[in-house]
Amino acid sequence: MQILTSLFWLFIFLNSALAIFTVFREKERDIAAIWAWLLVITMLPGVGIIIYLFLGRKISRENIFDIRAQKRIGMNQLVEAQKYLIENENLDIPETRYLDTTMELVSLFLESNQAVLTKGNKVDILIDGRDKFDKLIADIQKATHHIHVMYYIFKADGIGTTLLRALEERAENGVEVKVLYDPIGARILGKHFFDRLKSFGGQAEPFFGSKFHLLNLRLNYRNHRKIVVIDGTIGYTGGFNVGDDYLGLYEKMGYWRDTHLRIEGNGVLPLQTRFLMDWNASADQKTVEYKESYFPVSSFKGSTDLQIVSSGPDNEVHAIKKGFLKMISMAKESVYIQSPYFIPDEALMETIKIASLSGIDVKLMIPNKPDHPFIYRATLSYAEDMINSGVEVYIYDGGFIHAKTIVIDGEILSVGTANFDIRSFKLNFEVNTFMYDRSLAKQQVEIYHKDIEQSYLLTPEMIADYSKWERFKQQFSRLFSPIL
């Protein structure tokens, strides 16, 4: 018995030493994440270190280099031209009440993310899954040159099969079809799901290719982007994935309330660039080069000026988070946020609190039910902090809200794939569209107010009624928020 006891304590000591060595050796890791991982490894001796190896390790420098090495296909010259115009105050930026700070936001994205400002786009906000997929499939059916598709989740159910059949029909008629999917989000896809598409000359690849299967030690880094580019002239991006639940056909979640964009104009070209960069980082022996046919210059005249901004673990700048911080700090009247997961880091928390305490109308909308219980409980904990700082927190009660939006002052809005959580800022590959258009921003404000009609206000009295067990679950979940 004494030998077993000694072996036990030796195991605990070695586990703790290994935890400290393993986690602290990655110098660029956030301090909060370090302590969260130490908690996991020490609370689950042996098992915790295995979890860390699969979910906690950062992308290697070699992999970072591979991703960063992909050229900004077709966009480099335009980036340099816009930088020159900003330096010489000749860039015709969008008209808003806050001209100087808008210029700062445009410049922030251009400098940190090479996100060019494209002007005169037509953008439709889509908030219903059936409407989104009806429009998408109709556009696919009209494609004549290429269709590039990237989704985090792609299911082999009703809408997934319908979308695949539309892609197969175009591929059979000579249209180039490329599909990129995340192997974790699309893990239940059958092995032969894309065989027929491939038989017609189409291509389908998992993000990071064969190197990113379920046993890979980087599976924690997910491509959460959703992008479709059709003939280089029409683009889709936003919150909807491919699955029947996004049509509201999953009884447990109810109606699925999400936000997506349909874009026409030169704003499609940065989406094309993003897709091709991700494709080249993933498809073994199938990389693509710049072609003029992928980047047709549009003469389309709309009202929306926009920037496509991407972020991911390949870049420490965290451009989308910085964009949120800048937008909130710019606001003079109102900040309206929607996110299914609200797990902000300290910088974002403080910026939101400062805005609210300064008299700005700050509203946050989150779901009334979890699709990830652990994350949802942490979200409720952070929501309580917001209420204590004067933020109005609304619980959407009309189904499940998955929209990721922010609009300030009815002037500037962002719609994309990034949630207001640490995972989206640091672990996932994300893409957001930042738009400078008063009419579109006001439309988003109207949508927000209609969503409020389907919501209830979370009050201090409701929070006081939480049971001790519920409060413990929230606080326990919050401990792990840096690595959720």
C-alpha cells in the first residue's frame, strides 16, 4: 500500500511538473489561457495533458508560415494604392457624422489586415434560412464560370443534399466548383458524400487537407468562415452553415434566427481572395494561381462601402476584435450587439462597460437556450457583469439566435462569422464584413428592434433568483472561458 501511495504522489508531481513545462513554454500564450489550461491538466491528471495536446497547443511556426506565405491573390497593388491615398488624404471614404474616426477604422483594417475598402456595393441582409438558401441556390444555378464554397458545418441532410445537387449540376456543365469544409464541423459527412461532384470535375477538400483529421494535434483551430463566391460577382458570407437546423427544422432549437449577407460589386473580390488563400493552405497539389477571370472588376453601383476583414490563429493582430473595440469606442449614441456566445476578454469587457457608463445606449442580445451548455453558462455569467454596468441584456425567445452583428449609431455595422468570444478572436479562422452605409445600418437597427419584440429583458431580479447550483455552474464554466 505504501508503494502505491508513493507512486500516486509521484504521478501527481510529474503531472504538475509536465503541466507547468508544457503550458509555460509557449511564451506568446495569454496569461488567462495559461491558468485555465493548468487547471484542466491538474484537475484531470493524465487525461488533462492528453486534452491539452489535442486542443491546447498553438499552431506551429511552420504552419503559421505556410498560411502567411499565401499571397494576397490579386489585391496587393490595390492595398498599396489605398495606403498612399490615406497618407495623402485623398481616399474618398464613406460619409458619416464622424469622418475622422471612420477614416481611422478604415485605416486600421487596411494596415493590420490588408482589407481594402470597396465602394458602391449592393448588400442584402438575410435573416431567414429558407430565404438565404433559396437565393443562394438560384444564384448557383446561373453560374457560368466558377463556384467557390466554404462552410464550417456542411451536413448531408435535406438542404445539404439540395445544395450539393445544385453544385453537381453546374460541375457537370463545365463550371469550376471548389468546396472547402472544416473537418470538425463536417465530421458526420459520409466518406463518399462528394464523390459524384468529383466525378464531374468538381473538387472538395477539408481545411488543412489530410493533415487536419480528428487525430491531428491542431484540431482546436477551426475554420469557422462561411463564404460562397459565384463567378466573382456575387458573394455570400455570414452566420448560416449548411444544415436543416439552419432552416428551423431542429425541434430542440426551434426557429433559427441568423444573419447573412448577399453582396454584389467589388466587395466580392476580397471574399474571393480569402477563399483562394484558404484553399491553397489546404488542398495538396491542387493550389490555384491568380486568374483575371476570378477577379472581374464590377461596374455595379450600390450604396454600401465595405471592408472584408479576416482573423485567425495564423495572425496575432486579431483584426476583427480590434475592429469591435474601435467601433465601440467610436460610438456616440448606441451600440447594439448580437452574439450566441458572449465570452469577451478583458479589453472588450472594459470597452463595453466604459461605453455604457458614459451614457451610450448599449444593448446585448443572446439566446434563451444553449447549443453548447458549458459556453452558454459562461455567457450568462458575463451577461450579469454587463447588467451591473448598465447594459441592457435581452434574451431572444423566438427560437435560437445565432447572429453575430454589431451596429453603432445607425451608421456603421459588422456582420460575420465571429462571435463575441475568445475562441473567435484567437482560435478560429473567421471573416467579418464591416460596412459604412447609413441606410443599411438603420435597416439593421430596425431588425434589432424587431428581435427585441421576440425577447425579454434580463433583470437583476431574475439573476437574484438563480439557484446556488446554477450560479456555481456559471462561475465554474467561466473559469475555463479563455479556452472554451
